[in-house]
Amino acid sequence: MDNQPMSSRPGCWLVLLLVCTGCAHPVTDQGNGIRLEYLGQATFPTGYEYKGTAVGGLSGIDYDPASNSYVVISDDRAARGPVRFYEVTIDLADGSLEEGDVVFSGVTSIQDRDGQSFAVGAVDPEAVRVAPDGSLLWVSEGDGRSAPFVRQMRRTGEFIAEHLPPPYYTPGARTGTRENKAFESLALSLGGKRMLAATENALKQDGPAATLENGSPVRLLVLDNASGRRQAEYIYVTDPVAEAPRPANGFATNGLVELLAIDDRQLIALERSFSRSRGNRIRLFLTDTDSAVDVAGLKSIAGHDIRTMPKQLLLDLDELGVRLDNIEGMSLGAPLPDGSRTLILVSDNNFNQLQLTQVLAFRLVE
């Protein structure tokens, strides 16, 4: 698995080697009328199986209007079955989500370049999107030795294409992505022309990982969907870790775990904070790239005056009053009977018996 709203102004974020990474945490102070209305949840216990596979590790979800179903990708690295994605249906016909409304309807193995199943540990799927032609785009987070990537596959799981980030994302001793903090997010522009992949925390040369005091400057990489060519790069600053762990030296993290385009310019950013013995803190922010500086080709932002992506808190899920699991996936959903758009969130249970797979639904009030 691997938040407080920050400053009230868009970010002009001075990145210096000896200056804290959280010195300016941009949050726009102008509302845009969007809010979320909670519609309910459905859950599955760890140990639930579908067609002989352990359902879990659900790290990405996307709605397919053509089939009125959802594609959900698992981050199982072939340890409990093949690297795979599921198809599910979600019934919101009565304007609510409750137990029994989420039904698994298919499972497909993802293949490597040679049409074979991936070896154990070869990839770490974290996000998925349905392309305009019906194919699927997905990201692998990589690890401390291999770089993350974006791939395209057919609905049968067959390889189509691969898009790699610039060389300065490749993990090294002091540069590149961090272990378990690389590509976690994938957004697709509403027209389907652009892909936006983002790291969970900063590249090593850009700044430190999130701490209790400071956020982390993550990279958002914009690629042309047709060619895979880089179009731009932007910096988004996460919130600090939400709560101190127990004990004080226990594990704690906060990161950007998903991005979703909701119109021609706005994105919803999903940040997930976790601290040992404290649990998860999930927050949704509105953001965009309009005023952010394009840092494409800049191998390190350290020492540069960078205007980062603005942020506005949309929802702190603590307000729902429900137990929250490790929420990592986010998608627009099927419209409600009154035409309202919906938002769907899904959790990665880490295949942990103390956790569960959780699906949350919201109405977008616009």
C-alpha cells in the first residue's frame, strides 16, 4: 500500500535543497459549486473468491459506458493468481449503494509482450482506464530496481503498446522513483487524447517523501494517448502525513494514489494517508494544470521556483462516519436516474484478513 487543506493560495513553490518541501501547500480559495453526496457502500471480506481467484488488491477502477460495467485492476503481483483485472456491475438504479449491488461478472489475465502470463513480481498494476476505442490503459508502479510504465492492452489482456517515462524516473541511488511510491495514478482526459500518470511521492532528486511536517512534490506526466509522446510535466504537492503513528517510529505515509478527469480542465486528486495504529485518512481535492509551470525535461526541480498545481479540498471522507479501508481507485460512474453523475471509489485490501474490499458511491452535485 502503499491531510489538512494547505495554504489558501495557488502555489508558487520554492524548491530548495535545504528548504522544507511543504513550505507552500496550495489550495485554491474559490469554490466552483461541486460537492459530493454519499450514496452508500458495498463490501467484500478478504478471502472472497471469484472464478478461482482471490478478490483483493483492487487499486484501480474505470467505468465503461459501452457495457455499463466497470473494469477493476488488482495489484496482485502474480502471488495469488495471474496478474488480472475484473469486470463488475454496480447497481445504482434506486439512487443508493448497498450490499449486493456490486457483482463480479468477469476476470481476465493480463499478458506480457510475448503473450504469456507475467512472472511473480514482474509488474505491480495500480491504475486502469478505458480508452475511447475500448482498449485498456494501465500503469505498473515498478519497484526499487525497475521504472514504472504505462501500457495499453486489449480487453482480452493482450499487449498492444508500452509508454515509458523519461530516464530521470528510473530508480537509482539518489534519483528516480522511490520504492512503492512510483506510478499510482492514471487519468484520461474526457476526450481521450491525453493520459496523465502521476507518482505517489516525489522523485528522489525532486524532494523527500511526505512526513508529518511536509508534503511531497509529485510528478504528473502528460502523454499523448496515440503516440505516447510526452506533452508536459507538472508538480502536485501532497498534504503531509495526517496523524502521528503509534509508536512514534511506526510506519506512516501520505501520497497521491489516483487522479480522475471530471471535465476539460479539472481533476480530482485522491490522497491516502496511513499511520500505524491510526488507520487511513482519505481526502479528495480538486486540482488542475492551468496555472502550473510545465517542468518537462527538468531532471530535478530542486533549487527552482516552481508554480505547482492548485488544490481545493472537495471531501474529507472522515466526514462520512464510516470505517474507511485503503481507498486507492476512483472512477466516474453510471449516471443516476435523474441524470446526475456519480463517483465510485474502491479499496485495496492488501489481501489482509483485517481489511476488506470496499466500494463507495457518491452523487456529483454540480
